[in-house]
Amino acid sequence: MMELLRMEAHEIAAAVRAGKLSARDVLEATLERIASVDGIPGTIGGDPGAEPDKIHAFITLTAERARAQADAVDAKIAAGEDPGPLAGVPFTVKDIFVVEGTPSTAGSRILANYIGPYTATPVERMEAAGGVMLGKVNLDEFTFGSSNESSAFKPTPRNPWDTSRVPGGSSGGSAAAVAAGEGWLSLGTDTAGSIRQPAAFCGVVGLKPTYGRVSRYGLIAFGSSLDTPGPVARSVRDAALMLQVIAGRDPHDATSAAVPVPDYLAALEKDVRGLRVGLSPDYFRIVRAEGGELVEEPLPAEIKQAVLDTAERLANMGVEIVEDVPMPHNRYGIPAYFVIARVEAASNLHRYDGVKYGYRTPDRVADMREMYRKSRGQGFGLQPKLRILMGMYVSAAQYSERYYQRALQVRTLIRRDFEAVFDPEGKYRLDALLTPTTPTAAFPMGAVYGDSVLMQYADQLTVAANHAGVPGISVPVALNSEGLPLGVQLLGRDFDEATLLRLARAVEDAAAFTAKV
Amino acid sequence: MEYEAIIGLETHIQLNTETKIFCNCKADSWGEPPNTNICPVCTGQPGVLPVLNKAVAEKAVLLATAMHAEVQRVSYFDRKNYFYPDLPKGYQITQFDRPIAIGGYLDLPMPEGYTRRVHIIKLHIEEDAGKTKHANGYRLIDFNRCGVPLIEMVTGPDLRSADEAAQYLIRLRQLVRWLGISEGNMEKAHIRCDANVSIRPKGADYLNPKTEIKNVNSIDAVREAIATEIQRQIREVEAGGKIEPWTLEWDEDAGVLRKMRSKETEADYRYFREPDLLPLVMDEEWKARILADFPELPLERRARFMAQYGLPEYDADILTTERALSDYYEAALQAYNGDPKRVSNWVINEVLRLLNERGLSADQLKVTPQYLAMIIRLVDKGTVNTSTGKALVVKVEDTGKPPKKIVEEEGLAQVSDTGALRQICEKIVAANPKEVEKYRSGKTSLIGWFVGQVMRETRGKANPKEVQKILRELLG
Ligand SMILES: [Zn+2]
């Protein structure tokens, strides 16, 4: 069975399409794997400390639905039809996507009883391509977090490399599941680093596509102008395979772009010789506001070293490494994100009011306002509440100019940093930036949670790509002194995931990182 | 002291698009059971996204152009955040600071003879909310109306009386129907109105605090509510009181204004750009396509009818109430190719009556403008008399047959044969010796009665002029 689990998704699909493997057999092996490593799924009121050596990636395992899909794939093969490029590949979906007929909870009590009435576009596309959905995996509540500990569904996922540590977040369940061999692919979302950071923590590949590359239809919104669905996979090739399926214009999403989708798998075959990759000192330090002062801290040496080693290996393959690339506004990424994401989140969370669906207080209430107050007060966890309060505050008429409008200006400046270094006529003419994905490796559970500002700085190296809308990918390259995975990040030009994947593939080849499974 | 009222109106116009503004649900749910035209998008399910129905922007451009407003090349959508059970997303998608059109005006010819120019401040697109009903201690919510497209149009403080405000709505209703962008039916709340009202000494150049009257939804209600509020403000000021910036609600049944609780009116909507929609870019090409067959507007047409056809203002006004009617008139006139006033009389008297009785619009008539012209010609030539002509209008409408065919089939042609008429006249004279005697003794006005008898005998087909001539001869 481990043999099968170690295959890559594209190999599984090829074998299924060739009739060498049945989708049903692949599925049953995967379900067995889940049964042996995942432990009890997260539930409302579950024991956070239960089965500390298990992964707990899932909220809802939809085994019967998956069996029906696998059988349908096998039936197509038998009938001589092509089930599609993901034929028989089991995948999981972050429970922030609505899937028809399945609980779609956002990791929150307020949606714990919500059954999706329609299916999110990226999920629909994966299923239409022959993919087999295993179920919904855990996440930070409404994706608000970087450790997955804020989910209302306990126990929350644990890092397969060391189950005393967090898998990262908010796509923690996605990264943990993929790393632990519970499905080959997972559909995650990235608002400030929520795909890339858990991918780095769990030693897998995480790709945040360009904003607009993948439809958001069916993604329960957090920061609508930042949210980007994307693949979590065990290899760059698998991430490319999945992106190929989910990318492209969707008439249900006005912000999805009508930009042609290139052949990503073909792009992987191209040489990286001659590509220009930049290193920026602004990505080798963390800057944060403390008592009105900006405090600068260098990154841990092993994190910086992992990036420099990667750069050296790329240079050996003929990539031109450009040093000292300035990204001066990167340091303002977190404060601007703090404001923009909260304003959008507060508004996006308005609809959970106990009126139409989801949680409604069982208490006796005097009037409608009390019904709202109690339903929302009891239904939302700490993180949504913090974001609602702050979001309402900074978007209030008298403060909007001072906070929200300024944050938008900062966002424009961050965008210009990227435009300047990617400008083909400019001084740097980069094809990509190479940076660390995270300032640390996976931290112990309970170590940071609760300090929402500190937790935010876990995203300092990833959030700028969300502000700018550019694509980013995290690739595992090494283990640190504690045996925990470290990831490096490549950031690229708008809609040029092809070049990013090509470089990521080279990084992956050279690093020879060994997956957990 | 003499006061003048300062009134500005905010109107919401429900557009008559096939589908809603951001989803594919049917927009018009009039008379349909609650919650039948709904989908994940317009009920605010988690994860859904709005996609703009282009027809909404197109209709907004038509109205903006008719109001002489400046259509913006780029406009934006914003979220207006507030909690209400019939607002499923908890925010309304609207346009806040960058609306689709800015400026413009509408001229109101007042019955008194002057024209009031009302400036338009802005015109924007937004979605409607649902409907809440209270029953048995529950709030029942119908989401059918959620996402029905609206245009909100805001006027300057240019109106000076309740009558002018009513006139604005009359002209606006006429215009939206004329443009075909809304049914403009106020009973169905296709046009809803909020009024801002203040008073000041006549001739003053400052503005006093104003009150806002919410939800006045008929032209009469607007007139009454504003008149009532003006009187209240005058009484208040005369008594030495101050006008507080209240929000009032018009209770149509009781005919009184009620103060709304301030909690419901003071809100910070925390507007910000709707991140789920792209800016609305109205490029020249799209705009040109929308305006390709932009119609002559009612006031322009009214003026032209007076100048070109020499019609009295009264006729021109009536003929241009509805675009279909004025088109009908011009088509009939063209087919008739004669006196414009004569055609106007027929349209205003006969055709309009038919339209009102049957609830039709002029373009739905089976009595086409060409048939009407034929009927008038038949009367002109004396083939039928006037009353038969009028009856023909109804008969053609009922059967759809050409007027001439009906005349033939039913033998409606006028009897002008002098021999036949003389016989009938002689019979009538012989049968009524008393009346003959009275006539001969000087009561010549009885001639009308004799003509009537002959007409009855001929079932209206006799040529009345001929009959009169023969009767005078026989009686004389
Ligand atoms: Zn709908």
C-alpha cells in the first residue's frame, strides 16, 4: 500500500486512465490510510487533546460519495471514455468551499449545520476531471489564523512531522492531509499565506495562483480582494496538474480573469537556464510595530541558509541570481493587511445572522436585535469576533480615511514594488523572487495562539503577494535542526504560474527533499 | 410671513429587466408566491458572488441620457453594510461615491404655465432588498425581491411645492415608460420616493433644517404628505418652534406623518468598494450601441406636435403621455394625410377611450393607425356617418377586420339615396301629425327630433344632412 501512496497524482491518473489501476482500489487504499493515521475528525465541542499522535485533518469524510465517484471513473474507463486528467486521484477540500449536499462549515459553529446547496467552481472542475473528493478538511475558523488552532472543530489538525506541532494555517487540514498521505491533492485558499505557510510547515508544495486565475465561486469569503484558491500537493508536477484543472475564467466570478490558461505540465519540461531570480534583503528580516516603534529582527540563520542554498543550486543550473533587490514596502504588508482583510471580513461575516441558515441561538430572545446578538455571540469564535470588531472600527465613517483608505494606498505601493522588479525594461528584469516562505518552522501547538498580532507576523513573507495579486509557490527544500521541514517561496509575475512552476520544479529536483509519506 | 417650500426627492426606480441584477433569477415576481424566484446568490448563501447583469447598466444609461446627466466612463460598486433580516448578505450592493451618472435635469411644464427645472445630483445602480411581513408574532421574509435592479436618482432642492413634487413623479413615470426601462407602476412600487422638505421665508437664500419623508409610494401620497409637512413646519415656525431633522413616515390610510425612531435612521453604513465586482467601464462603443435608437423624448415630442402639426397644448400633452400613443398618432396622421387636429380628435376621443376601457397600450390595438385613418376617411367621404365611424373603431378592434369589410358585411354604408330617404321621411311626417303641427306653428327646433326619428328608422345609416333637407321641404 505504501508503494501506491508514494506514487504521484499524475502517475495515479495515468495508471487509472491506462486501466492499470482502478479508481476504486486507489480510493480504498486511501481510506485505509485515513483510518490508520487521521484519528477522530474535528467536531464542535470535541476534545482538543484527543489522540495527540493522530493527524485529525478531517471535519467530514464523505467516503460513500467518494466511492460513487470512483466507481463512475472506473465505469468510464470500462466504457472506453476518458474520465479526465485527474482520473481516480483522491483529493480533499478545505472546508471553506461549499460542496452540494455536504456540510460546509468554515470551521465555525455558526455554519456547523450548514449543508451546501451548490458546489464551488474549483471543486466542480476537479470532480469533472475525474478527481475523487474524499471530504472536507479542517482549517482556522473562517480561515482566520496561521496555525489551524482557531477552528471550532476539535481536535484541530496536527503536523505529520511532529504531532505536537501545528500544521500551520489556515489551510492546515489540507497541508497535513497531503503530507500524511490522506489524498494526493487538496484545494486550499490563501489570503495572506494560508496555502504557502502550512505547505512549508508540513513539507509539501503549496501554490497561490494569481488573483483571478482560479474562480472564488463557492469559497466562503474572508478577504474577498485577497482570497485565492489554489493547490496543495506533494510535488510541483502535481500542483501544476491540479492548477491546470481549476484555472480559468468562470462566469460565476466577475473577478476571474479571461486570460488563457497555458499548458503547465509542458512548461515544467523547459530548462531554467537564463531565467533571472532575485533575492531581496527585505525578505530576510521581520519588521513589526511595537509600541509605535518599528522593530527589525533578522530571520533565523537556518531559514536564510535554506534560501541561499537554493539560490546556489539554481545558479548551478544556469539561473541568473540577482542580489539586493529592494522590496521596500514589504514591511507594511501586515499592517495594511490587518486593516483591509478585517474590513472585508467584517462585511463578509454580516450574512451569518441566524436568520436564513446556520446557527441561531436556542435562548429566548426579546427582539430581533437580541437574536442577532446572541446568535452571532454564540456562533462565532474568538478570531471572527476580533476581526469583526476591528473591521467595523477601521471602516467607520470617521476612521475610514485614516485606516482603510491608507491601507489601500500601501497596497498600491506594494504592488509597485513587484511591478518594478518584474518590469522587462527595468533595472532588475526578474522572472521571480526567491524568499523564505515563513520566518520559522512549525511551532508547537499553543505556543503562539491567542496573540493575534504575533500570529499575523507569521504571514509577513507571504502577504505581499496577496496584496499585489501575484502568484507564489512554496517548495519544501530541507529539514531544520529539529527535523522540521523548511520551505522556500518563489513569487512571480501576474498569470505567469508557468514560469513559477518551472523554477519550482528545478528547486524541487535540486533539493531532493524526501516527503513524509 | 410668506414661506416657500424647498423640496428634494430621492426616487427608486425598479427596472424591467428579465433577470435580477446579480443572478439569473427572474426579476419580476409580482403576484407570485414568496421565495419562488430565488437562488444561492440572491439569498446570500456562503461563498456566492455577484455578476452584473449588463442590461441594468444599459437601462441606467438610457435614463441618464434622458435626464441630460453625464454618464461616467468608470463607475464603481460599493457595499452598504447594515443588518436587516430581508437583506440576506447583511450589505446592499450599491454605488456610493462613483455612480454611473452625475448631474442633469428634468423640465416640468406646470399646468399654471411656467416650467420648473429640477436638477439631478446623481443617478446610481443598486439591488433591492426582500420584503418583511409580520404575522402571528413572526417576521416572514420573502426574498423574491432581493436583487431586483433599481436606479436611485437624487434631485437638487429645486421643487417649490407639493404639486411640483407630484409633477416630477408624473413626468418621471412618463419618462421611464417612454424609455421602456421600467413599468413605472407605482401601485406595484416600481417607483418609490423619499422627500426632503424644508421651508424658508419667501425670497430667502439660505436653507433651514429639513425633514425626510420616507416611503411615499403614490403620486397622491407624495402630494398630500408634502403638503401636510409644509403646513406642519409653517405652524411650528409661526409658533416660535424649531424644525428638527426628523425622519417621518407617511401613513397613507390615516393621512398623517409619523416620526420614525431615530435608531432606525442614524447609521454608519461603513461603505467600501465591493471587491467582488469589477469597476463598471462604460466605453464609447458600448454607450453608442445603447443609444443607437434613443427616442425623441416626451417633452420634445410634445413641443414638436404643437409646432409641426399646430396642435393645441392640451392635445399635444395627451398624445405624448405614452410613447406608444404618440407613435400611434403620428402613424395614423401619416396614413390619413390630412388635418392633424382631426386625427388628434379621433385618437383622443375614440382610441384613448378604447385603451382605457380595455387596459391596452396603443401598440397592442387591432385598430391599427392605418385602419383608424381609413375610418376617418370613410366619415369624410360620407360613406358612413360620424356615429357609425365611432362604432367602427370598436368593431375593428373586436374583429380585427378592415373597416371597409365591416361596412360591407353589416351594410353600414350611409343611405344617401334621396328617393329612399324621402319615402321614410314622408312616413315619419305622416305618423306624427301633432309634432308636425307644433313645427308649423313655429317650434322649428323640432327638426332635430324628426331627424332623430329618421335615423332610428334607418338604424343610424341615413345621411343626416340629406334627411334635414328633405324634412324641411316636407314640413315647410
Ligand atoms: Zn437569484
